[in-house]
Amino acid sequence: MMNHEYVNRIVDLTDPSKNIIYNMSQEEAIELVNSGDTQAVRKIDGQFALVAVEGKTIRMARSIGRPLRFFIAKLKAGPCLILAERIDTIHNYLKQEGLDDQFHPSYTRMAPAHYITTIELLGCPDPSPVYQRFFTPVRNRFKSSSIEQLGEYYIGTLYEEIKKWLKFRAQTGPIGVTFSAGIDSGSVFLLTYHALRELGESPSRLKAFTLSVEGKGEDLKQAREFLKALGMELFLEPIEIKSAGLDWKKTIKVVEDYKPLDIQSATMNLAVLEGIRSRYPDWKYIIDGDGGDENLKDYPIEENPELTIRSVLNNLMLYHEGWGVGKMKHSLTYSGGLSRGYMRTYTPADILGFEGFSPYTLENVIEIAEGIPFIEITKWDHEKLYGLKGQVVASGVKTVTGMDMPVFTKRRFQHGVANMDTFNRHFPEKEIDYRREFLAIYE
């Protein structure tokens, strides 16, 4: 019987320059991932997608803000592991190598956020990845805290993350906020404004970009009201487009997914960013409020037949991670929750040459949010849950900045930039239509 010594090949097509790590070098962070020590990996401060290779063992770790995919191709000499941010990057590499006959988009895998993903390249077949959670926030740890205290903890942490980003990453140049004037984008705008002033920077670096389709959406009106209440109208810059500029099929190619709500949101995000890019060819930094809904569990539970308020409040980071790895509903291809859905924000910015930043998605901020005693405060009442975010965030913004943040009734981003007639004309109702369009890319 002959023994074959397999040769492992690692092709890393990721871009390490997109990682933002504040407290150590990238090499030191990779060493922590390589150790497999979950407590050590949790100490990495920032947002990252890291890959460590030791012989046949490959370990990956990512935060929500940085995507990471992998694909194992089979060569005669042994397995070839390809790592990239995007599915099409993997596909294009396989075509160059004459290996695209092995490809299907469902064969790619997304490393889930908040886990060390370990792969052993042993030959054929390679075993399934092993997952070790490195981020496990303690739930309900702020029991008996007042709304004011919760706001101070939560928004105070968010503010520190924004300041770090300004000091160490977005040090020069203008900063755009994709601004609906909802609770999340509104708070990010005010905190960024306050941070610039505290750091001795000119607030004139800041601009609030609000999308309006055919001039009929509610977001632009809301944005004007928000900024007028604070005497800050000069920061607003509307991005007004024709409805013909909304192309969900193009968005599917950009985002590489087919979930209707994410594609709808990403279509609007792509439109506003295209508007910014056409006016400002050199603009780099964009900051947004994505992740705020997930943190304070502010989604209409009634719209999802799979959810109840008990499942939302009893499961750790349900909106961030979906049902979690190792569960029947977990998709290896896409991960779950915001770990998957963040592509709606990341990819439109990235493909247009922006560097985006979503401070609500950072582990330090999520950790505070998960410590909020949701059950104690809401007593399982939907309406109390939906009202909680505005109370906590507005209170926190007041504590940090001294400003009274206007709070408006929640609506989804994609519903605020156009009227519903326009929206319904441009987007299919059923997921199967989006899914077919995605699969057609590779047919």
C-alpha cells in the first residue's frame, strides 16, 4: 500500500490593510489567533479578519465589520485553501488556475464573526471546520440600572470607539455620515461631531448625506427636522436620485446575497454612496449606524414568523449571529444574522473605494448592549422593547454631548428614502426572485 504525502497550498487573497487594530501589531494579533486561545483573541481591540497558518492547521478569526470567506479546491498534490472577502474573488482565482469546474457559490464558506474557525487540511475529504467562540458577552449584567445609567454605559462606549477611529484611522480628510436621522445614524452623527470638537478638529470635516428618491421619501424631511432642532442644518447634503437609479439586480452582484431586506437596504446604500462618489471622487471615510438595531433588539418581531419575544430576549446575540454555529438553521455558506447581513453595508462602500466604519458593530459596544437587562425592563412587552432604544440612546447622547437628540418613529432605511409606490415597483416581493438572480451570476 502506497502512502501519499499531501502538499498543502494556502492562497490568501484578503487585504490586511483593511484591518483596524489599536492595541497591537497585526503580526501579534495573528499570533494570538494561531494560539487558539479564545481569551487572548478577545483582547484584540478593533475590527479584523485574521488568518494564521501552522502546518496543516489554519485558524481564522473575524469581527462583524470584516468579511472572510474560504474555499477548498482539490489538487492532485493535495488540498488548496483559498481565502478572500468575496465569492467572486474566489471564483476568478479558480478560473485563472483552471479549477472553476470545482466551483459553486454554495461551496464557499463564510467564517462566522466572534469565533476562531479552525480547518485541518488533511487531504480528501477534509474535515468540517471547528469553531471556538472568542466573544461571549455576559447577558443582563446591568440589572437594576436606570435608563440614564444604561445610556451612559452604552453610548459612552460607542463614543470612545468613534474617538479612537478619528485619532488613529480617519485622521485627515472629510467624513460622511449616511444619515436617515433615525436613532442610530442620528446618534453617530452627533457623537462624531462632538468627538471632532473634543479632539481639536474642525467639525467642518463632517457632512450628513441623506438619500431621497424622486423627492418623495420621509428621510430627507426627517433629516432637516433633526438638524434644524439642533441648529446644524449646514451639515446636511441631500443625495437626490431618480427611481431608475435603483437596481436590485446590480446590488445582488455587489453584495453576493439574496435576502430581500438586506438587498433592499443595500440597493439604497449603494445609491447614496454612488451619489457621493460622483460628486466627490476622492472622498474616503464613511461612518454609519448599522448594528444599532441588532444591539438593542429593535426589529418588529411580528414580521418574522420564526421569532417570538422570548427567543429574541433569551438567545445571546440572536440578531448578530442568527441561531448560531452548530445549530440546524446555521448556514456555512453565509453565517447568520448581522455576521452575514453586514455585507449590505460593507460591500457597497468597499466596491466604490470608501473606507466604511460602523461603530455599533464593535465587540466593545455589543458587550455593553448584551449586558442590558431587557427582560427586567420590558417584562416581555413588545412595545416596551421597541421604545427602549430611543430612551437609552437619547439619554446617553445627552450625557456625552449635552445635546437633546430628536427621536423619530422607527422605519427601515429602504422605506424612508422613497414612497411605497416607488419601492414596490422596484423590488420583488418574494425571496425566490432574489435567489434566482444570485444563482444566475454563475450559470
